[in-house]
Amino acid sequence: MDKLTIIPPGRALSGHVSPPGSKSITNRALLLAGLAKGKSRLTGALKSADTKHMANALRAMGVKVEEPDETSFVVTGSGHLEAPSGPLFLGNAGTATRFLTAAAASVDGTVIVDGDEHMRKRPIGPLVEALQRLGIKAEAPTGCPPVTITGNGRFGSGRIEIDAGLSSQYVSALLMAAPLAPAPVTIALTGTEIGARGYIRLTLDAMAAFGATAEQVDDATWEVQPGHYQATDFHIEPDASAATYLWAAELLTGGKIDIGTRAESFTQPDAKSYAVMAAFPHMPGEIDGSQMQDAVPTLAVLAAFNETPVRFTGIENLRVKECDRTRALSLGLNAIREGLAEEDGDDLIVHSDPALAGQHLPAAIDTFADHRIAMSFALAGLKISGITILDPLCVGKTYPGYWDALASLGVKYET
């Protein structure tokens, strides 16, 4: 299926939809279970392209990963990772790539972490440089994958400073690998600015669940004690980023969609977007997306139907996601109606127009193989006829059942 056209339902969407498990938490739990000694059972997990890349990489590094059902992993580790027989191919899974780059430094041998043509354009230089300063042999000649890491069987110890302005995952990657060092590791930011800081809290909570001791010293410093991860049973909450599409669908159509989890019960940063969405169609004139980055595409499409224009700030990092999301959002919105969006530096301005609802505005949305662009622009198709999503199967990266979920609410498509 190379394209899919959404047929506006013309009615409120109501019903029950269970979002898949959190990609962010699933990937953290998989890695920590793989580093632990013993058998861990992960329930509520996401099974998607991204998490399958992580699971397959762990298998290649000597970890036994079983999948007894659609939402569970059983992971049996020896307490350390082994050098794989060949390069680890991780597609465009940025989370897995960054986490495994740091974890690979604990391997006795050489590990090559690589991805597809999109992943090879995504920066990883700051993380590689941080590993080098810890005395680890790591190379990424282009500043992007592939990365070659040659380890001696243990992670480096001491104090390390890192610029995490591009991604909080650099910090999370170092944090999760740090207990494998023979002595304490201190991780410090070169500045206090960091996007999506809430994801570091997710990392620390997951590490604690698997027996690690790590604490935040101040806003820019973390200290991790040496030790061994312990196998455990771990439940993964639903994906808050996936929930944003369902919250927006409810608001756009005036329906009632039960996702089984209250917005305030999520621990993931993207859940912060619920409070912003709840003001629709009177969302504020400026929205800081820095701490809910993966929700910005949803908010931007919703903003097209807002009563007043919306400027999105703090979204510099969207330029280096699966695609340049700011550019993709601008192009997609302007494909619907010229002048609907504009880029102002790294900000995105959406010139809202509630009169778009009910119009026939044929537009082919280039998703740039980005799951979040596909899923967010599908929301426009709930109110505007003629919206066609190109490469709709790219949603398999994080939400393989997305189109079925909308269909279960009564949305129909043409393919």
C-alpha cells in the first residue's frame, strides 16, 4: 500500500482504543533486561519496527529474547553483552542506535552500530565524543552512524561532560551504560539546556527498577554507582505520543474516545500536550514544544483548525528527527492550503483557519517515511476531504495498528 486517502467520517468519533505500549519505555526496558543477569518479563510492551530492531540487536549480542505474545518480551541475560558477528543494523531507530552505541562500549570486542540512509543523516557525534573522553575507542567519521566501538569488557568511569542540546537520549544512553563501569560515573551537561528532559526521568526510573543506583545531583549533573542490573518483571505503560492522535481525533470530531489511561497518569513527557490540546479551538498563540517534541506534529495539525494562529517554539530538535519534521509539517500544511504554515528560523507558525473543516482540498502528504508525519496528517483527513497519506505503512515504526485503530472508530479509507 503506497497511499491511503482518508474519508471524513462526518460524525463524532467515539469508542474504545488501546494505544500500544510506550516505545521509549519498551526500548529502555529491553536494554536493561539484556544487561541484567537472569530472566526478566516485560509486559505491555510495544512490538514495532523500532523495538524489533532493539530486540534483534540484543539477540545478536548473546541475549535470549522471547516473545510469548503480542505485548510481552521474556529476556534472559548473562549480565553482559557479547560482540556480535556482524554490524548491528537498526534501520531508522534513533533510540536503539543511541542506547546501543553506549552499551556497546562495555563489550569485549568490536561493535559496529549502523542504520538505513535516514539514520545515517542523524547526528550522534556528541555521544561518540563523550565516549572517547571516557577512554573508550569509538569512531563515527561523518558525525552520524555508522559508529564503530571497540571495548575492553567494561564501561569507562570518571566524570564526563556532554552537549545534549540535540537529544536527551545522549544522556540516557550514558546513564544506562554507567553501572557497568568499575567506579562511579558522573555525567554533566555542558549547559543546562536540554530538550525533552522528562525522558531522563523515565531512564532513571527504569534503571532503579532493574537495581541500579543513580541520582540527579543538580539540573545538569547525574552520578551513577557501579553495580549489576538485576532481572525483574516490568510493566510498560501505553505510549503517550500515540495517545496524542486519539486525543486530537476526539477534539476535532467532538467525540469521546476512551484510551484506558487518564492523561495525568502517564509518566511520559508527551502527555503534557493534553493540557494544551484541551484548550482547542482556543489553543494559545505560542506553544513551547521543547519538552513534548513528539507531540508537536499532532499539535501543529490540530492548530490548523484553531481559532487563532499558533507559533511553535523550542522545536529546533525536530530538524534532526526521522526527518526534518518542521519542514515536513510546513510542506504538508501548505499542500492543504498555500500559506497555512511558515517557518521562521526554527519556529513553525500555523496560520489557523477553522473554515478548513468541511472543505474539499485534495493534497498528497509526503511523509518522508516518518511515522509521526503520517499519523498527524491523518487527523486533517477527519475534517477535510481529499487528504492522501503517502507511504502510510511507515506508521509501523511505532504504531503498526494505527489505521486499524481509526477504522475501529468508524473511519474509512480509499487505497
